[in-house]
Amino acid sequence: MQFVEADGPAAGAIERSLEVLGAAAGRVVHGDAFAFLAARAPQPFDVVFLDPPYGERRLEQACAKLESGGWLAPGAWIYLEDAANSGAPELPAGWTLLRSKKAGDVGYHLARRQAAS
């Protein structure tokens, strides 16, 4: 379980929550997610949550980096958030958008990467 958070206080809050929950396998990386995704994945993830700052409009870029960097296992689930007025995100080839909804100013989406054949 890995969390990447640029905001120092938010990264600290995640670390404290992991301690309270006894989630010893959880790791928090305090830094920029795009710099983190620039490296090759040490192992692919089955579930990913993406919530970039809404004003930056970088959701599609994050999706592309996940796909090109080997970060996703076949059949991986990807939860995405963006500003509600952004609509459904443009997804990489091989991803399927399963659901899209809005709650106030938040648009949230569930996608799945194609499973291995």
C-alpha cells in the first residue's frame, strides 16, 4: 500500500491514520506524484486512486503515466476524481470507463484496465 502526497500536513495525516489503523504495510511518499510516476514501477498495482489538484487539469496525464510506466496490473481498478465540470476523463487505450457520477463540485469515475488475454 503506497500513498503519494505533495502536501506536508496531508502526508502527515495519512501517516498517522496508517498508524492508528495498524497498517504497517502502508508507506507514504511526501512528494510530487508526477515525479514519482516518472520512474518504472517496482511492481504493478491492482487498485489505484487518482485525485490530482482540480485546477491543474492533469488527470489524463496521470493516467498516461500509470499506463506507460508499468504501474498497473492487468485488470487493475482505477478510481479517478476531478472537477465535476471536466466531464469524463480521456482514458488510455485498453481502459474501460465503468461509471461516472457527480457530487457537488466533484466528478468521480471508475475505470478498469483490460485484463490479460
